[in-house]
Amino acid sequence: MHAFAYCRPAALADALRELAADAEARPLAGGQTLLPVMRARLAAPSRLVDLARVRELTGIAAAPGGLRLGAMETHAAIAEHPAVKRLAPALARLAGGIGDPQVRNRGTIGGSLANNDPAACYPAALLALGAAIETDRRTLAAEDFFTGLFATALAPGELVVAVQVPAAPAAAYVKFPQPASRFALVGAFVLRTEAGYRVAITGGGMGVFRWTEAEAALDSGATGADLAGVPLDPELFTGDLHASARYRRALARVAVARALADPAFAA
Amino acid sequence: MNAPPAPPLRKFGTAVPRLEDRRFLMGAGNYVDDQLFPGQTWAAFVRSPHGHAAIRSIDTRAARAAPGVIAVLTGADFASLPPMPCGWMIHSRDGEPMRVGERRVVATQRVRYVGEPVAVVIAESRDAARDAADLVEVDWDELPAVADVAAAAADGAPELHANAPGNLAFDWELGDSAAVEAAMARSAHCVTLTLRNNRLVPNAIEPRAINARWDPVEEKLDIRMTHQNPIGMRMFYAAVYGLAAEHRLRIVSPDVGGGFGSKAHNYPEEVAVAFAAKLVGRPVKWTAERTEAFLTDAHGRDHLSTATLALDPDGRFLALRVDTLAAMGAYLSSTGSLIPTYMYATMLSGQYAIPAIHCRTRAIYTNTAPVDAYRGAGRPEAAYLVERMVGLAARRLAIDEAEIRRRNLIRHFPYRTPVEWVYDSGNYEAGLDQALALADWAGFPARKAEAAARGRLRGIGMSAYVEACGIGPSAILARLGAGAGMWDSAEVRVHPAGTVEVLSGAHSHGQGHATAIAQLVADRFGIPMEQVSVIQGDTDRIQAGTGTYGSRASVGMSATARACDRIIEKAKRIAGHLLAVPAETVDFADGLFASAATNATLSFGELAFAAHAASGFPTDEIEPGLVAQSFFDPPNFTFPSGVHVAEIEIDPETGQTEVVGFAAADDFGVLANPMIVEGQVMGGVAQGLGQALLETCVYDPETAQLMTASFMDYAMPRADSFPELRLGFGCTPSPSNPLGMKGCGEAGAIGAPAAVINAVCHALDIDHIDMPATAERVWEILEARRREQG
Ligand SMILES: Cc1cc2nc3c(=O)[nH]c(=O)nc-3n(C[C@H](O)[C@H](O)[C@H](O)COP(=O)(O)OP(=O)(O)OC[C@H]3O[C@@H](n4cnc5c(N)ncnc54)[C@H](O)[C@@H]3O)c2cc1C
């Protein structure tokens, strides 16, 4: 690890000031992604602005129409919180299936979103749910927030503050893990509302996306078993050491079908 | 005399909790990286980023000018050191000695694998050393690289060493090729398979580490180093590198956090650090980072083999022919040449009476980390090959897997195989029956039907192995090419108060020697285990030994037992004087010296005191004190055996394979501590399942870059990767080990892979699938079938 300065402000304004003062400074959340990258000497921020004590970034609470999750809430906290379990049970289960207990107790939703790993779990949920991401200066719809591989709409020095998630009683997430990291080799988040179905796929390799053809098919009465024939753009999948694009694409169909078989959709 | 104490309970053979675990679990382990010497400095290596490249020049100026830097050393600074030796001489079929590609401690002209050291920075802190290492500028001339063993053996492949045309280190054979030919000609069936034994990274939890200094008080080169064989390393460092004479060289291996063989070797980094410590006159420390461990620890396996098994009409084995390409990596590691030869081809008879066997092994240089012993070392490769061949034969001839094995089992011992070894003892059919019972083999069809109702494909597979442990005797091994004796040694010291110290030549890297040896000694002397302490891993305290690898702790345990017996012999003579009876009439049992001639007894403690008081017996006849050392050179290997059964379920939509049942019936002879043995089996099975389903070390075939250089990409088995294991033990004591022990450390990794792959093949109804049987590989097979069926 290269040497770096460190500070741990208690207020959002202080954190933003620290970040603004130094273009090479980086916010530190759970450190589950940032610290290994620094240890591998692939990143060398001049300063870490630890968000652990920033009051404005914490809190899980019911909000009009759903939930508000502070950026610094850990996966474990989200998985176990009664309000999340009640209002968005699929999101709680998703959080409880990220990494291992150590990762879940350190890693945060804000860090995960800012990182936008193409194999991360939350992006699929937020895109399907139509969540909104609050930053220190604006609120972005999920589809505007995730812009590509490890890329987001965040400006330099801009912080995720919270995530607004609509209540989602009929939703499910199915992930097939990459065997080494256990990130999503492919994951599918499916939501059903009165407006219809929303299906988001993560792990394809090109970043999270909505499978709109499946949404349309489901809206017109198709079932999981019918998805085999629904078009799914092969360009959305890439191959790597762990799986070919072909296999990932096939898994995506299975993941969606299995999500639809979740008891959440029974009612 | 006092009233005799109650006889202590027997400890040897019982599941005594491990004495070391309290310390380990409470964070009181003591590892090399935990220790600092006064004036400590740190080393960081500059490594090749290329799989194959020539070094045009190295510019160290910026690094030398960096803050905290004490020295920047390149290959030229190490030029006085001889190349890294390979300790086992193999001769090719034509009688030529193996072609050893020169491996410098630090490369001077050319690098042949990603991670090969080209410079070392010594600095005042670890970070300063790392920062400065980044400033060393190497002007590279990239060369074509080859990472795959078959590609490296093919015509026109890039060549690694000028003295090894075709990348061939040796072309070796064992067995009678003509006899195999003749048997095949008259056989009813021949089955042939080409299979790959995937390359594995050992992944000890504690990475390699060394801290070396010149000790001006003792006038010694004083080295702390995590290693399975510190005494062997002292000999290497003295005799090969002349770092210091043996009596001026101390190596301490404190607690060792796993090794699986990877810490039994001699590595360039450690030599470089020890040498650098002398050069800079300060203590120098290096602890490998995890990435360095992936890149530079000697890897395991990496074979590509074609085999043919010939059978008679009844499924009896007539002959086995094997042709193996064994990847050696860029250089021959310490025992790299031994693994695909005498640790492999000699095991190709498995548990079966096969009249004729022939194996050809071509050892091939590749632009990868060197390959050497890793848990099982040659024996897993052999067992996997034999048991896949048997599984395939059973399928082709439509004979039950258990039945075809039963028809071919060796039933009489000692048994001389056609490939060099003489099996000591065994009862293979009992092991087979025990495994069938543990696995409920007979109940499988019902479980398969139940799984089918859930839409899952269920399969069951078996693997029967024999392995060879406690490698020896030295004379035979020298004939086969060994460069060192293969005995082990122990010294037992009895203190005046009757407590005992054992100086063990065997050195635990997780196995629990401190417990098992104390159990043995406590029973021999009839004293509580608490009165025995076991000292390991310090060459200043332990004069001789060969360390722990190849499941050979039973050799050191035998030396310990013999040393105890020598002490008891002497103690009886002393007791004869003290009890005023002829020494021949003194019995020793349960801690008491007694003679049928009188009622008087002496406890072990009383005798120990008297031996040092030296007044009740003639010291001109019997020297005072109770100390004995023994060197035990085993008369033969020991041959543990076992039958493992795996039951798996496949999700046909995703190809994911789940191990739903695993049974292992092993015969390790006498067990010193069944709990420790169970742990060894479980750990070995975990690694075996890992190899079968998850683990694989991948190099880019063109660039020879390591693609799986972290745990994010190299899939390790985890607790949820396998079910509760059902374990059973048979016991045919080994006649070549005085304690009847055979060894248990590698069995799981040897038996499990073929059992799992046989089960996967069974579920899929296919001839073969290569390891690891990943979800995608399985899915591809099912997908192709779905396409065929429209
Ligand atoms: C072994 C392992 C397994 C994992 N498995 C999974 C998995 O299955 N599914 C999954 O989704 N993820 C997985 N992860 C990733 C995990 O969820 C991480 O927690 C996450 O990627 C990063 O969150 P963090 O809080 O640790 O962020 P950090 O590592 O601290 O930061 C990540 C990045 O985000 C920036 N950042 C952090 N907080 C903010 C903020 N509030 N505003 C703006 N920028 C910010 C940082 O500067 C940095 O660039 C795994 C990680 C590991 C190590």
C-alpha cells in the first residue's frame, strides 16, 4: 500500500470539504473494495476520507411509499432491519446473500453503488425497483445513476447520501455465484407491481441492464417457462475466466424463471 | 518406597484434544512475521511481469535514491551463489541425465515465469522497500511464451532452456512395455482416455516468510523461516550455498501455518534474503504477499495423460499403459523431478493385481511457476488416473463400479507390483465393504429416483487408492536418485524430576505433532502427557531430522519410540541395582519398575531422579543420566489405502454440481490420535473436492500471465462446499513401521477427486469430464444433449 493521509469527519459538510480540497482524495466506506485495490497498489489515493462517522449517511427508515437507506448502512444491517424485511423483503435477502459475514458487516450500500461493479447485486435491485439515489447535491433515478462498467453519474467529490427504495412486496432476486469471489456470475431481480413487471440483470459483464423483452412478455401473460423463447441481446454478455457469454446468457433466463417461482409472486 | 501411583490411562490411540490448539485459538501462535530483530530491515522483490523475457538492462538508480533504501541488489550481486539445485536425479530412457535448466537465485539474463525475481530492495520499512521496488526499471525484451504443457511439448514451441531442446527435461519410463503390448494384444477389451490433472495452487494460510540476520554474539547466521524441514534447509544453505557452515547456521521454524508440501522446498527468495542479510549486515525480513504466494509458491499437479487399460472378458485387468506429459514449470524445483516419476508411476497399480504396467513420463518446461510436491505429490495424479480408468471400464463393460474393483483387488501381502514397490499390508476388500456400507451404496437407486422427482441428476462414484508414505529406506531411494537420506530422528531427554523433553526431527505445520508425540511418550513411560514437552523446528536444539512432508511423521514417531525404549533399557539396568535384583528380571509397565523377585517398585520419576543422583548404581558401568537419540531408517514405505465414495447432484438447468454425500473408509494402520486423523482426512477431502469441482490455476496460453492470482479468481472450497463426511477406519498395521502406523495426511486429496468425477460421469452418463467439473462444463454437456434431442 502506498502512504496516504486519513481523516474521519463527523459531518457531511466536512467530508465534502475534505474531498473538494484534494483531487486525489477518495471517500472510504466499508473498504471491502477500496482497501484490497490499494493493497494491490492499483490505487493510490493521497487521502482517505472515512465516512464511518458521518451522521447524515446513516439510518434505515420507512419513508413515504417505501424506505430510505443511508449510504453507510452495511449489507448486514439492511439484511436484518425489520422495516426492510417488511417493505422490501427481496432486498433484505439480497443484502444477506452478499459476500460472507465479514464483507456484509463492513461493506455498505453506498460503497457498492458508487463502485458499480458489473457483478454486484444491489444495482440489479435498484434498477428493477426504480429506486432513487440521493447525493449531496441531487437525486438521480437508478437508470441515470449506473452509466457503465464501474462507472456512475457521480461527479468527482460527490457522495451518495441515501437510497430511496419503493416498497416491493412482490419481488425476488436469484443469483448464481462466481465460484471464487461469490459475486454474481449472473443475478436477476424481478419486480411485479400494478404497472407490470420489471426485470434487471447483473453479472452479464457489460453492466446492469433491464431485460425489457421479458418484461413485455410477462406483462402479456407469459410465465417463467415461456422465457426461453424471449429475445435476449447477446451483446449484453461477455465471457471471462469464469464463464462464457453464452453460459451467462443462459443463466440469466434461468435466474429470471427461478425468481418468478419465488413465493413472493404467489399472491 | 511410596505406594505405586494409579496406572495412567493410555493416551496413544485415543482422541486427546490437541495441546497446541488453545494457543492457536487464543491468538498466541508465533509465526515468522510476528517477530522482529533489533535493527530490522525489510526486503521487497522486483519480479518479472512477463512469462518469458530477456533482461536488456536494469536501472536501479531511482530505487537506490528512494527514502529508506539500504540496498538494491540485482542478479549480479548474487553471482557468487550456485544455481538452485533439484535434489532428485532422473535419467531418461536413453540413460541421459535429466536436463536441468539453470535457475539463478535472482535472474541475470532471462526470466521464464511471471513473478521470477530480478532484483531485491532492502529498506528501513516494508512500504519503503515496496515503493522503491516500483522504481527499479527493467528494460525487457519480451520473448514468445508457452504455458500449456501440450503446447510446450509440441514442435516449434518457444524453448525455455538451450540445454533442453523441445522443452524436455527428461523422457523417463517405468515398467515392462513389451509385457503390456503382449497383454493388450490378447485382451478382450481396451479402454482409452486422455485426461488432465489440473494445476493447483497450494494456498497455505500463512504465506512464506523469512527473517535472517548475522548474530554477532553466537557468530551465526540466524534465520527464522516458515518451513516444513528446517534441518534440511540448514544443510542446503551450508552445503550448497555456503551461506555459513552448518555449525554457524541456525534455522528456526516457529509455528508454521500450513504448507501442504509447498514449504518443504528450497526457494530463491529465501536464499536471496539470507544472503542479503550478510551483505547489508542488518536483519532482513520478507513475508510473501498473497499475490506473491500465487505467483511463486511451487504449484501442484498439471499432467496431461493418455492411458489404456486392457481387460479380459470378465473385467479382470490385464495391463495398463500410461503416457504422461508432466509440466515442470520454468525450472526443476527441489523435488520437481521426483513427483511425476517415482511418486507417480510407482502408484499406478492402485489396489489391483495388474500383471503388466508401463508408464512413460515426459517432463516439460513451461513458462509458469515451478511444479513440485503438493499434498499427495504424484499419488493423487496416479490414483485419479487409475480410478478414472476403472470407472470408465465399469461403464463400458456394464459392470457395477464396486464389483469390477472387487474382481481385481490385491488379496495377499506383501505384494510386489510391476512398478517397483512392494505393498506392505492391507485388507482392500474390507475397505471396499466398509465404504459401501458407509455410503449406503445399495440404497442409491432410491435416492436417484427421489432426486429425479425434484428434477435433479444424481450420481454416485467411487475411488480406491493406495498411497506410499514414510518414504524410505535411504539406500533404495539413493539408487532411485535421491540426494539425501530419508530416515528421521528424535532425541528423548528425561529430566531429574521425571519430566521429559522430546527433540523431534519431524516438524508440525499444522498436524499436531506436539500432541501425538506426547501421547506416545507418555504411554511409553507411564507418565501423564503434561510431563512431556515436544520441541520442534529449531536447529540449535534439534541436531538431526528430515521434517514433515509425504505423511512421514510416523517415521519420526518411530525414532521417538525407539529412543524411549533405549531409555527404558538403561533405566531397567539402573533399577536392577536400586532394587537389588538382576536387571533381566526388572519389568517396566504403567510407569513402574518392578521385579517379580521382590514386592518393591520404583516409579518412573524416582528412577529418573536416581539416574541423575548417580549414587545407587556403579557409574563406571552405567553412565548417569537418561538421554537417548534414535535414527530410524524405515525398511520400506508404508502403504495406506482407502475407498472413497462421492454422491453428487446436478442442477440440469445450470450445471451446478453439489456434493450431497461423501464417505471415506481409510486404512492408515495404527492411529496415534483418531481425532487428528479425522481432521487430516477432512482437510484432504476438502482439497480433493476442491480440485474436482472448483480449483484450477489458469495461465493465459499466449502470454503466460497468471489469470488466477487471487482468491477472487481462484476458487477455494469452503465449509458449505461439501456435506458432513462419513468416515471409517480399518487397521492393518504396517510391518515396516515399529508402531504399525502408515500415515494419513494426504489420503483425502488422493482419494476424493476420482470419486467425485466418477460420480459426475455417472450422473451425466458420460465417459469423462475434466477437472474441475465446473457448472459451465457440465452445462455444456447437457446443453449439447438437449440440442441433439431437439
Ligand atoms: C469477498 C467479497 C465478496 C463480495 N461479494 C459480493 C457480492 O456477492 N455481491 C455484491 O454486490 N458485492 C460483493 N462484494 C462487494 C461488497 O459488497 C463491497 O462492500 C462493495 O463493493 C463496496 O462497498 P464498501 O462499503 O466496502 O466500499 P469501499 O470499498 O469503501 O468503497 C468503494 C468505492 O466507493 C467509493 N465510495 C464509498 N462510499 C461512497 C459514497 N457514500 N459516495 C460516493 N462514493 C463512495 C469509494 O471511494 C470507493 O471508490 C464482495 C466483496 C468481497 C471482498
